[in-house]
Amino acid sequence: MKLEDVARLAEVSTATASRVINSPNAVTEKTRARVEKAIAELGWIPHGAAQALASLRTRTVGALIPTLGHQTIATMLESLQKSLGDAGYTLLLGRPDASRDRTIVQVSKMIQNGVECLVLMGEDHPPELFEMLEQRSIFHVIAYTTGAGERTNCIGIDNYDEMSKMVKYLLDLGHQSFGVIAANFDHNDRIRLRINAIRDTLAREGIAVRPQHFRVVPQWTIACGREGMRAILEQDARPTAVVCTNDYLASGALIEARARGLCVPDDISVSGFDDNELASHIDPPLTTVHVPAARMGKTIADYVISALDGGEAALPIRLDAQLIIRKSTAAPKV
């Protein structure tokens, strides 16, 4: 079965049938429907290697994603995949490893599989990775940040600025004593930016987080949020507000506080970051920062498609997040 057979059944030229497969937006809806109907009737599946040889294009984009368990990241990824798929691209997923060498090997294999572009989460990757991409002329985009480092091809939110807004809001409520719960950020520049924002914003008001109230937990999960809050509440001079670097940690912190007989927010305020689905349904609902994950995924896809198909593209301006005030925060008791 060949593409010519599909074209013959659909009564179009082979070139038109090829455009339906490779650039569906370049043909009319009526023509696309006829070709797709012929493909379905014949059960034809395009041969990827043959397509790549004929066009010198694989139309494959790689993404190095730290986890699929985080809802905001998954939402961004779903939007990225849909927009790429609508334009005839395939998304190939990889996961960075704790070992830099294994990460480099994985990216090398993705390049061997013909990725034309690589989407990375954040800037915190081995220098060897970027050197490999540059040496092999692999176009790459960095997601979820506006680029606090030397990288300029970043599409996302300003993690520092958005967390600063959260801390300023809590300061305006009257809070002077703060706790922090953060996931390990050794290889996560987005979390480091949020931590720096907390420290800097408080420092401008002459406030510092006490060491015993600053808790770095192994993972970003609800269970680790409970662990972090438990450690904070076991200390003397409990803080009046606990700032968490994501909603999973904040949800765990809130659950642990209530399990220990505290009222949130009357006894202690808790805030998160990301605005996942749980944030609006937990009791009380979380004050958080809404990250436009779906828009981020589509924006990245549009940029990649324009660059790969057109040869150039204007880098979008940063995406604005939004401070969402709910019932987990309030003015401290006098």
C-alpha cells in the first residue's frame, strides 16, 4: 500500500495527499476529509523513515520533562502535544536523570531518533547538553521560565516576580513571621527563583525566615508538605504564614496543620503556587499563583512550528501568572 493508492482513491494528486499528511493546515477542509477517508478505508499508515528521507524532515519534537505526575506540567504537555499534532508533528518524551551522564545519553538518543527541536523545563541542565544541541544545530526552547540565566529562548512565567507578589500580599495582610516549605531545588532553577523571591522580598522589609522554619523536603508531594509542616510546628514560636513552592506541598501543609488542631487561616495562613485542581477544592481553598499551563504549551508549540516550518519566529513575551486569593490566608491574629 502506497501514498499513490490513497491519492487515487481520494481523487487528488500524490502531492496533495502528502500535504494532508505533513501540513494539514495547507489544504482545504473538504480535501483533507477526502484524503482522511481514503486513508481510513485503505488502512494506510505512513512510513516514518521514508517520509524523513524524502523530505529531510522528521517533524518530531522532543521534550525533556521531569515528571508527568504534576498536574500543571501535564496540562502544559497536553496542550503542547495537541498543537504540535494539529500541525503534523510528533512529540517524543524523555525524562532528565539525576545523573548528568545519563541525561546526556538520553538526549543523544532523542537526537538519533531525529528530533528537530528539544523543549526543556527550565535552564538548569548540564552545560554539555547545551553544547551538544548547539554543535548539532538542534533548535531548543526552554519552558516555564522567562530566563534568569544566560538563555534567551525561554517561554513561560517570571517565577521570581510572581512569588514576590504572593509574599507582598502576605506582608500587606500584616504577617511578620514566615515559614517556607520547598521541594529540593538542587537542579530546579524555577524553585530557586521562587525561594530567592521570598528571601529578597522579606529582606526588603527587614524580615528573615528563621532556619528552623525553612524546610526543604525531598519531593514536591502532599506527603512531603505534611512532613515539612510537621517539622515547622514542632519548633518554638510558630510562624503566622507558611509559603509553599507548589500547591501539593501547600495542600499537605494545610492538612497537617488541621490534623494538629490548628485553624487555617485563623491560626496560620498557607499559600501555594501553580493553581492545580486540588487548590480550589481543598478545605479551605488555597491562596495560590495561577500558572497559565495550557496557554504556555500552545505558545511553545506555535513558536516551534513557526521556527521549524518558516525558518524564524518572534519569541513571545513572558506569560503573566495571576495571584488567586482564597480562604487559606488571612490577617494574623493580634
